[in-house]
Amino acid sequence: MTELESHELSVWEEDALVLSQTAFQLDQSRSDSVALAAALNVNLELWIGIKSLASSDAARLPPNVKDNLAQLFHYVAETTLRNGTAMRTEALDSLININLQLSEGLLEGQAR
């Protein structure tokens, strides 16, 4: 039994894992337009979910965190829809970095 199997992930850890896996999928699909289109779609769906959860009345997040997540969602959605698979390397890197930074933030927040 591996350590991961013996340790159930918290909600925060699961969310961080999904964000980092999606970032990895985006990175690995750079040279394949079909794979990139699928990865961009998965990432956009993920961010739609994040935006929906963060903006719900049940979300117990500070207003500034809700605002930041909303701004990030708008950037991700606009960048994805405007560029699609013709996205410049810098724009794709920014989407990957956003996911990785949010994933790291979730893990750091849980550690506190």
C-alpha cells in the first residue's frame, strides 16, 4: 500500500491535485492541437466550477478572495475563448502558472 493509498486526501488537497493535473495536461499538450483543445476545454470547465463555487452564497470566502477568483476566471475564460489552440506560448504558460499557483495556495492554506 502506498502512502497515497493509506492517506485520504482532504478537499483542499483534492482541489489542488485537480488544478495541478490540469496544468500538467495543458503543458503536455502544447504540440498537439487536438490534445490542447481538450486540455483547454477541461481547464475552462474547471474554472467555471471554481467561479460558480466561489460566487455562491454558501461560499465562506472573504470578499477579496471571491473577487480575485472572479478576475482569474475572467482572464482564463477570455484567454481561452479568444485564442483557442492558436494560443501564444506566453498565454498558455500564464494559464498553467495560474493553476499551479492556486494549487500551491490551497496546500499552503490547508497547512496553516
